[in-house]
Amino acid sequence: MNLLSRRTALAAVSALMFVACGQTDTTTGAGGVAAVSAADHVKGSDSAPVTIIEYASPTCPACKYFHDSILPQLEENYVATGKVKFVFREYPVHGDVDVAAYVLALCAGEDKYFTVLDDLFDNQSGLVDSARSGVLKATLQTIGKRHGIETEAQFDACMANRAYREVMADKFQVANDKWGVNSTPTFVINGDLRVFEGDLRSYDGFAKYIDGLIGETAAPEAAEQ
């Protein structure tokens, strides 16, 4: 990405304020192979037959529902068993509050990223309320202290590190340009864009969809034997 494109993406991240995370477009996006990069946050085996990429916001209620009510069962039954590789990508649909929350998670380090993400979802209502009342920094500092970002100086250094915002801007641009993402959560599952609707609003629906994909990948192997 050239500097002008990166600046444009950064501006979009900052300007995208309080868009309803449930606004969806059911088109399927550009399609193609969804390459996983070093900047992604990954759980599961690289050899898993199904890859699920989630674009999400820590202040989106639908994302919290997926995170709390569906993802734990998917991790237990599919990720931990080598059937699914789960990839998380930041998509700051609610602008500055999401950007600051994700900077905190990134600054804590990759080994703590998902733990901080859990904490952000657990405290979603507090994040939203503090952003509305102008005390977001204090709320994020409290969360940061639980994950090794203990002083105000450390916190301020995290927030001032432009590299974290550039990583998010790159992902934001790929999400928009390649996949046509415009809501959260949005999933790219084995290269196909799926929004959070219909059967995918439940664990059983996700499981049925994943099982179908696993069956498709297993069928050619069986034919070759």
C-alpha cells in the first residue's frame, strides 16, 4: 500500500463513527483466497480444512453475542480438534473508541491479545458508556493494568504508537476493497463472505455450515482412494 492509500484508510478509520454494527449488505464480496498474514490473530491448526476469518468490533453487541454465545463452542468442537482455523481481524466500525480499544490489545502483545479482547467484550457496556461520557481513557487504563500496561506513561506510549493504527488501516482497506465488509461481525469462511444472519446466528447453524464444508473437502480425497 502506498502512503497516500494508507493515509486515506487511516482517515476512514477515524471518520467512521457510530455506524450501526447491524447494517448489512448480503452481497458476497469479491471472493477468492483469503490469505492469512503475520498481522492476523490466529487460533487453530494451519492444516485445518476450514478457515474462518472474523471482522469484528469490541463495541458491537452482535459481535459480543457471537463472542460469548457461539465462539466458545466453535473453539471447543472445531478449533481445538483441528477442523477450523479461526482468524480475528480488527474492524473498527465505531471509530475512535474501537481504534483505542484495539490499540490497547495490540500493545499488550500477541500472547495476550485474545485475553485483552475477552476483557474488552466483558466490559463492552462500560466502554460504550465511558466513550459517551468522555472518560474512555480511564476505562481503558483500568483494563490495561490487568494485562501489563500498568502506568499512564506506558498507556500513552501505546496510544501514540502509529504502527498499530497503520496495521488496522491496512486490514480495514482489505476488508472494504476485497471483501466489501460494511458491518460486524462479518465472516470470510473458506473464501466466501458471510454476514451474521440466518442460520449463522446460532452455534447449530455454524456447525451445520462448517460440517458441510468439511464434507466438501473430504469428498475429493475419498474419490482418489
